Amino acid sequence: GGLEGMRAILARILGWLRAWLAVFVSAERAVRLAAGGSKSGVKMTVQQPTTYLPSEEQMIPNELAAGCVIRAHRRVYLALLDEEHATAMATHQLKTNFIVIPLKLKSKNQLPEITSSDPVPLAFAISSLAEIFKFDSDSRTLARQNPGKKLVFCTGVKDKSVQLRAVLLVGCHMIMTLGADFARTCETFGSINDLLNPVNDNPDHVPSAQSCWRTLATAKGLGWIDFGHVFETGAEDESLMFLDEFLHYSSPLNGEVRIVVPGKLALFKTPRDLPEGVAWLDEGRERHYSPAFYADLLPDLGVSMVIRLDCADYDADPYLEKGMFVENLCDEMDDDVINLQVLDRFMKLADVAEGVVAIHCDGCINCASTLMAAYMVRNRLFTDPREAVTWLQIIRPESEVAVQESLVELQLRPQKWQRNAISFHLRNKSPIKSISPVRRRLRRGRDDSLEEDPAGGSL
């Protein structure tokens, strides 16, 4: 029995040796034929592998050709090329089982002509929450319609701002749906840092794709947005922002009401007095709404207080009839500039309000941005003031958001704000008034309910 076993093992080894010898002989014969050394004299041409690279006309600016195809996920790729070259690159790298999707993005920034005295223009504009959600939803739909296939998004090579927006949207899709965190997203696009970091004299306050990704990841961690829960079912957390509701009411045709902090802060268009029985009126290319329109709508969104930051002359009785408090802060501002008195009053009102605080200020949007950014930073919703500003830009991208940075950054040091407000003013030369009687009343302690202000209104 032992001898038969040994013979079987030796036969198997000899079979392996014959197989390897046959492979070696075939390879050697192929080399001889390719070199023209065969006995028959027939020459064989060996086809060289084809390398698909963009032509000189299609080279990406800033020498980014090495990172023209980026793997964002095992099924998601981004090609900074036109459709033809993206298909060629995908054929070369992915072989089969892929689909190329041209992105039909319009440039938000038309770059002006650069002269020697002009600063370097910033070719970047933050996408709105609506655009981010639409791209994410379309990507998930394409993935479901093409199971098992790799999605290759291509941008073209002519417009740099379009490429930036495509990178931004794909990164947001990675964070919101594909499970990537901020660090992983930045690492994925590390090969195109020259494209993501435009030159600017003040880089600390320039909006960028990285700042948008970081802000979106923070908002997701806070439970504010979840693209998997678009419609309200009744079992969700109160801090969740429902995208169907947000997209509907943020439209200029439906009131332009935007939730900034779920359950706490909202921003809406300044109403106008319209003829009796008229809820809205179109003038030119703009739609205006009456106070009665918002008085019917805002309670459904949980609003309990309305704060007026612009001196719009309209009848506020519809709000009062619906049980909402109305506060007028525009009289306490100087030339649309927030001071400590207004900031203190707003913080107190936001703290004691049981529902959402809705603000309108069409004429001084930056004042509302300053107050809301300061509130988010003070309550540690965002630890970086720039994240709070970026979130406001995502919520309302059609208007340029600017804040009084000294007041927002001051929220990171609440104790110094309470005790050294005047010295902070002198050190930073910011437009801040001295301590007001409102502050002295607030020092008596926080009340559980609103108090009547002897000067008029409620505090």
C-alpha cells in the first residue's frame, strides 16, 4: 500500500512538471515569433497596450492630469474629463460594467477678466442644500437602476468652477449616503488640492469644499439632516429637518421660509401689507406675502415668536391673534449694525422661547446671519464660527452671507463677554455699545417665562 501511494505522488509531480514545461515552451515560441526568428519566416506583430490620456487641448489646469479620475467609492468615480475621454479612461481602468454620466452643471461664477490690480477671483460657490440633496437623490436612483455597475461622473475640462462644484457634490454624497467621514472625504480628493484650494489673500475666511464637507458632517452628527428620512412619519427626533418640507417652504413661490436650526431658529421673507383678502401678490419677478399668510403658516412650523430686524411698516396683529410674540429689534441697531444690546436681547429671547424663533430682515440679512451664527456658536452647535457661517450659506445660498466676526467669535468666550465687553470693544475696534439697562435686568437671573418690558413690548 505504501509503494502504490508513492507511485501516485510521483505521477502527480511528473504531471505538474510537464504542464509547466509546456507553458514555458509556448512562451518561448511566442517570443521567437514576435522577434521574427521563426523557421517559417513569418513575423508576428505584438499589439502594445493602449494608454488613454487626455490630449493637450483637454489637459486639466494646474497639471492635474494625474488625478483626472478619482475613486470616491467602490461604485462611484469622478472624471474631470469630457464624456469621450472619461469613457476611454473608464474602459482602460475599469474594463467593463460601468456607466458614464455627464454632469449638466451650470457655472455659478462667471470669472471676470483679471488685470494686474485685481485680486485673484474665487472660482467657488457653495451649493445649496436643495442642490446637494438633488444630486444625492439622483445618484442613489442611478445606483438602484444600474445594480452592480460603477458610476463614472464626468465634468468636462473647460470650466474650473463646474469641476469644483462636481467635486463638492460628490464629496457631500460620500458623507450623506456612502458613510464616509470628513477626513476620509478630504483624503479621497487629496490629489487635486490645487483645484480645491484657490489662492486668496484671506484664506481663513474663504468658503471651500472642505468647509462645506465639515459643516455638513457636523449637521449630520447633530441629527439635523438625514437624506434617508425625507418625509415626516411621526417617529423621528424633533431636531430632524425634513427635506420635503424644507424644499417646499424655501421656494420663493411658497413663502421663502427656511429652518436654520431645527426646533429653534427660522428665517423668512419680510411681509407686506396687501389688500384685504390677498395673501400674496406678484410684482415684477418677485412675490410678496401678507402678514396673514405667515400667521397661518408659521404656527404649523412650530414658531412661537417673530423678531423684526428691519423697520418694515406692516400690521403685526395677525401674529398676535395666532398667539405668537412679536419683538422689534431694528430700533436698537445703528445703520444695520448689531451691538451688544441687541445681541443680549436676542439670546435671552431665544433661550426663553418655547418654540421656534422666526426672523425676517430682507434689508439687513447680515444682521440676522450674525445673530443666528452667534447663537449656534454660543450653544456649541458649531465649535468653529466659520462652520456656522457656512451652514447659513448652505441654507440661503442666493444671498451673500457676512457676519460681524467679532461678535460671533466672542461666543466662544462667554465669561469674557459677560465681564469684559467694553475691553473687547476697545481691543477689536468693533461697533459695540456699552452695557445697557437690558443687560442689568438680565443679570438678575434667567426667568422661566417672558416678562413685560416697561419700555414697551416683552422681554
